Amino acid sequence: MSIEVIKGPNGFCFGVENAVNEIIKRLKKGEKLFTNGEVVHNKNVLEKLKTLGLKYEPEKDAIFVVRAHGLPPEEIERINKNHKIIDLTCPIVNNNFKLGVKLEQEGYRVVAFGKKNHPEMIALSGHVKNSIVTMEPFVVPDDKIAIISQTTSSQEDFFEFVEKMKEKNLGKEIKVINTICKVTVERENAAKQLAKLCNLVIVVGGKNSSNTRKLFQISTKYTRTLHVEGVYELEQELKTPEISEIFKKNNSSTLKIGLISGTSTDSKDVDDVFYYIIENYGGRELCMADLNNISRKELLEEVSSESFEQLLNEYEHMNQVGRGKIVEGVITEISATGLTVDLGGKVTGFVPLEELFKEIHEYKVGDKLRGRVEKINEEDGTAIISEKRPMEKFVLEEISKAKDSGKIIHGKIVERTKGGYKVLLENTVEAFLPGSESNIKEGEELPRGKMQFAVISFEIRGRRPNIVVSRKRLFQRLVDEFYTNRKPGDVVEGIVENVDDKGAIVRIAGITTGFVPNSEVSYNTSTKAKDVINIGKTMKFLIKEINPEKKRLLLSLKALLPDPWENVPKKYQIGQSVTGVVVSVKPFGFFVRLEEGVEGFVPIEEVFWSKKGNLNEVVSVGDFVKLQVLEINPEKRQMKLSYKSVAGDPWENLAKKMPEGSIAQGKVIKVLPNGVIIEIEPEVTAFCNISEISWNFVDNIEDVIKEGDIVHFQILNIDTVNKKIRVSIRKAIPNPWENFAKVHKEGDVVKAKIIKFVEKGYIGLCESIEVYIPKSQVYENLNLGDEIDGKIIKLEQQKDIYKVIVSPKAYDNPIATQKEQDKDFGKVSMEVNISDESEKQKQNTDGTVGGKK
């Protein structure tokens, strides 16, 4: 039996390799580094880094390493307060974060296909605040959806997820951006092809690496597959009956064994596995790099001549596309992570974002691109290309000219360094930005986007240029130019930095700020900045006022909106009935919104027909009300409205509805010392004098009637001119005195219950009327509640009531002389007359009977 080991693509991806190599380089220099998790999902690599000194807990003077997965901005800011930071976030991953932020700013709800607890997705959620990370399709409440992916996800799974999302969100705008790393996709395709060709495939990599596990799952669909982390696991697996059987079955033929690894696996681990198989089982390696050492005849014995013709042609082209060589190709694809370039033959070039000379939006499919080969993977026929490396000399010349001419140079801040920041100019040349020249506040998050710089120092020391740049000087120059060239009425674009109860702060052109007061947000005066403006949103504004000396800007959002008052004279006429919603209630009237940006005012005199009352008892904020237009002044943006005109004057037909002498019902709304005010209907009140409340004597008015009581009354008089009504509560019921007089006469014996003391006697309640009991007509003092029998010794009519005097003595001594009784009658009459006169003086005072008290 012969064994052929066919190597598929293996080793680290670009981002992981960059992070691992940088950490190893720094550790070997003696730098103290620590991080917050696995730099790579590979046990062997982690053990090596640990041996070199990488820590997972912070220590004094140690530098924190941001892994290739990235971190949320808040976490980086927190760590940066106590430690220096090396950001080794994979450029492809970092571009995924930027893409998510951009999509969110464009109004999309970002949905990321990935695992919520994966470090890359945790970091994405920190950058894109409202993003949703999920692997299960669901109905998104938003109308605009952008679907991206974890860079290490399976492309097949991602496309399946996208289709299901489209099914669940029919009719919505769905934008799909495939952000899966190209290397991940290529590895998956290679695993599938390798599995179809081989009897056994060995996938090398960490068991907790998602992309490695996916390779294992793909290969398992087509052939027997092992997933091992290294030789120590392979040795055990090869001894199992299932694997031993594979070797026996192929005893008389060639056994093909495929080798492939995940992107988090060091190629050395794959080599160790390969050499173990060679040393223990014999055989030879068959891979792209060694095809030139295999005779044409041998190749044709193994596979079809057509396929190996292709392999030989590809290898021949690979020799032309070598590392360090300048190549030219055509852009065939533009993705969120970089450019795919056709280099001719079967070699595909990939230019990561960080190796582009221009911003990615400046490229288009079909453009030619020239660059230098930085890395080549001969197994899968791909090359990593740098466009910016060949441009370095040209860029240095431009920077030198910019230093003398004051021309602006573009670049990005890469990381914090001692005393300032490392900057990459034109995506190519490193420069230093002193902290004092940075315009970055202490603790502020590092700006990640493309920025402008002024060159303040340029010199060549040996082979490395020494370049110092400034944002502060450029910033001041740009600010001066802005305030010199701009004027009121200009439209500018800015990013909202802050929103509070007074308005919004907007950063304009990244160099100055303007203020948008609430009054300049909308023509609707109830709309505030916080209602329509969101922090981080890019918007256009009109310059309302500009002060170059104080560098102040007053901005307006509503000035860019259609003015609703332009159509008011056509839409509204005097006398027209309109409907609006109450937006505010003041002591002098209330304001009503008729439509967005158009409000009218209802003065208090246009609310009440009678005396001014409490507006809060009539309307509340949010009420819909019907009104009549009284005045329109478009120039002053004012409209006067009437509330009472729509309802009509309630006093107009009141005399017909309630003629004098009629009985009506109302609610007691005010109790006064001399009577009560009764609400008959809205805005119509009447007054009942204390003397008209009860047929009996009223000493304390609140003892017989209270606010809120519903009472019946008789209309005595209506004065529509002065809007006053007098009523009588007692006359709405039969006169109990008349009933009493009909059934009784002087000399009748009655019972009375003592209810009140007076100076010369007592008041007793007798059959619903009050009678007088003189002290001279009782044998002993009486108490409240006592009941007595007595004889009526006087029954005399006085207008609507009768004077009734009851004598217990006359009841006990019927033969008492008339002279004694007359003597007593004189005393009693005097007491009653004095009491009546006092009562008249008390009750003749009239109260307010119109309007509300």
C-alpha cells in the first residue's frame, strides 16, 4: 500500500498571524504584555505565548494587547486609563465594525449572523450599539435591515440565514453584505474538494475554534475525518479500530490522506502531523509546491490529465507572482474587507483595506491595480497584495512638499504612544502626532476614521523618515477659514454631539460646533430637539447667525423645512370653524395646534361668556377642541381663536328654558356666609340667599348644605343683562308651615324635641317645623334632645311662615289664668320680634349670582 499526503491550505490567516507575530516580537524584546482572553483558539500557540511571558491579568507597567477579535470601545477606554494599549484587531474585523457603524448611521438596523458570546460579536455590539447578533432568523421590527456576518462564519450557513431572513421580513428593505473573511471561504471550499479526493482527511486546529470545527463538519459529509489539535491526539486516533480499518481496506491500493487546518492553527502544527505520518507510515506529500518534483507520468496515474494540466499551469504562473514582485491585475470584486484582483492565470490577489492606497469607495470593478506581493499561498493560489508599498517613495515626496507649502495630508491615528500617537499618512508612511498637537482630550476615544493633518516637521534619518504632524494647527487654520468664508443663510452638514432640554450641539466639518435651540428645530413649538434629533446623526442645518470673533454659530433645522404659515391665508378664513389640540394652558388663555407648525391663541375673554373662571376646569393639555377663527396675522404668525363662539351664549335662551317660577336642578359649587352659589349648566350659576335655603331658621349654613350637593330649586328672578339669577331651594318643596296650620290651632297639644337653646327659651322641632318654648313656660331647665308635651298658646301667620309658641305649663295647668298667659305672650312676642329683626339684617345681604365664584 502506498500513502499520499495531500496538503490543503493551512496556517494562520493574515489577522491572526499579524497578532501572534507582534506579540512574540514584543515579548522577546522583554516587554510586559497582558490580554483578556485567548489570542488565538489554539492550545499549542497559547502555551508558547504563555511560556514567553504573556499574562492574562493586569500588572504594573504592563501593556494591554487587544486581540484580533477586537474589543468594545468602552472597554478599550476603560483599560486605557491605566495601561498603554497595542491594538492588534484584525483589519478585516475592524473594517466590519466600521461598516456596521456606517450602516447604522444610514438608518439600517444591523443584524449580524454570529454567536452572541463570540469575542468578535461582543466587540461588534460595542461599536454598533443597536445591532442584533443572532444565528436564528426572526422578524425585525424595523423597515431597513442590513445583514452582515461574523468574519469566521460558514458562508453556506450565512447564505441560508439570509434567505430565511428575507422570507420572514417580506416587503422590507434588506441590504446584505458578505463580511466573511475570504480566507475562511477559501478554506471551506478547499476542505470540500480535499474530502472528495481523499480516503481520510485530518483537520488540525483547536477544538474551540469555530472555523476549524466547520472544516471538520464539511469534510465529514464526504469522507472519514479526524479533528486533532496536534500529533499527540493523532497518535491515539490512528490506533482506533475505525481508522485502522481504513489502512487495511486500502492495503492493495493508494491511500490518500488530506491535511488542512483552521485559520487559527500554526502551519508548524500541520507540518508536525505531516512528518509523523511520513515517518510512521511512509508515503509522500502531494501538494502544489512539490508538483514540479513529480513526473508527468506519475501525475497522470493519480488523477485525470486535464486537472493536472491546470495544476502545472498554475504552478508555473506562481513562479512569476513571487513575494516582493510588482504585479498588475484587474479588480473583480469589492467587499467590506478589501479588493479581489485577477492577476492572470489561476492566481487570485487580495488587497486588504489596510494595504490600499486610497479609500475603498474610490475603487470600482474593472479598474487596474498595481501592487507588491507581500505573501503568497501556493496551495490555494492566492496572494496578499499591497498597493501602498510601491507608493511609499511618492508619498514621502508629497509629505515633504506639504511641510513647505502648508498643504493638507490625510491619514489615520493608529495607536497611542509615549507622548502622543502613531499616525499612518496616506495609508503608507508612519508619522508622530504629539499629544499637545492632537486636539484629543484625555480619556477621549481615539478617532478611527480618515483625518486631515498639517506637517510641521519632516527629515530623513538613515532609511526611516522622521515626520511630525499636527491637528491643532490645521484645526485652527480650518476654523479661521470656516468663519471667514461662511455667512448666514449657508447650509452646512454636521454630526450631532449632544442633545439636552435646551437644544442640540452639532459638530460642523469636524472643526467647530454650533447650537440648535429648540425654537429652531421645528415650526411646531411643542417639538423639542430631543424629539427629532439623535446623537451621532449626520444632518444638514442652515446658519442663522455667525460670530467670527467669538467663533459662535446659531443653526436652524426648521429653516430647511417648508413653512406651514405660507398656506395659512389660503387654508383658513375669519369666521371658519376649526379643530385643534390644546398644547398649553396659561392664566390668560390657552394655545391650540391646528396642524404641524400652525398654532392659534384663545384669550380668556373668548372662553367664558360670564365672568372669567378657571381655565384648567375648562380645558387640559391634549384636549381636542372646536374653535372659531377671529383674526389671522401671517406676518406675525399669529391667529386669534374663540372657544365660546362655537358653543354659543348659554344665557341667550335661558329665560325660555327656565322661566321664573319653574323648578330646576343644580350643583352647589360654593357655600358663602349669606347663601350658596349653584351651577345650573356650564357657565351659568345662580344665587340662593340663606333665607331661601330652608323653611326653618338657619343658624349655620354649612349645617344644612355643602359644596357638591345636588339640589332642586325654584327660579325667582333671571337678569340676562347682568347675567344674574336668584333662586329658592325651600320653595322647591311644599311649605311645612302651611301644612301645620291646616291641621292645628291654638290650644292643641303637640310634642316637640329640643334642638336649640336661645336666650329666653328653647327651639323645638315639631312635625318638621320649629316652635318656640319660653323658659317661663317650663318647670325646670331642658336639655338638647329632650321631648316635651305642650299646648299651642300662639299660632300666628307672618308672610310665608307662622309663629308657633308651645307651653308645657299650659298643658299641665289648663286652668291657668288668661292674665298670666297674656303676660307671657308679651314677653315671648318681644323676644321673637327682636330675633326676627336681627335675622333680617343678617340675611338681606345679597351675594354674587352670575358667573363662578
